Amino acid sequence: MQFKDILKSVESEGKEKHVPVIEIGKGKGEGGVDIVHVVVGKETPHPNTVEHHIAWIELFGVKKDGQVINLGRAVFAPAYTSPNVRFQVPVAEFKAFCAIAYCNIHGVWENCLEV
């Protein structure tokens, strides 16, 4: 088994609630820093109960030379927090961003955005 075998993508059933949406805000952070915003359930909210929730979101950046950098992970408590996170990232150093999110029932979902 390979890691790609467990990833769900934007083509999978249930995508509207599970696929992490990546948005770039160049200069939108405090002091003019770049922000990469990742949210799960942007259009159709994902359930947020103890029984069914997004447990974490992780963001990776692909540098212009192809090197992949883990930019961070946000962990969410069920019922109390929303799967919505902002990372301060120097966007100009990257050619793409990939986010993965884990639903405790439906598994690991991914999405990538080229910049």
C-alpha cells in the first residue's frame, strides 16, 4: 500500500464537505505578511461533533526547485473548534501549496493549488 492509496481527492464523493480549500492572501496578514488560508467545509459545512469531525489540517509548500516543505499542522477539538486555519508563509518562495485534512469517519483528503 502507498500513501496515495488512502488519500481522497477533489473527485471523491463527499468532496463538498471534506476537500481542504486553499486561498492565498498576498500581503493580507498583520504587517503585510502573506497568508495561506486553509478551510474544510467552506461551501457546505462539515459536521463538528464528537462522532464526526475534522481532526487536523496539514499544509505543505512546494518550492520553486521542487523541494517539499511541511509548513505546519493545526489540530481541532471536536464540537468546539472550526477546521479553519491561516499560515504566515512567504508565498513568493513557492510554486504550489498542498493541504491534507483528516475526517475521523471519511479519512484523509487532499487538495493542491499552484501559485
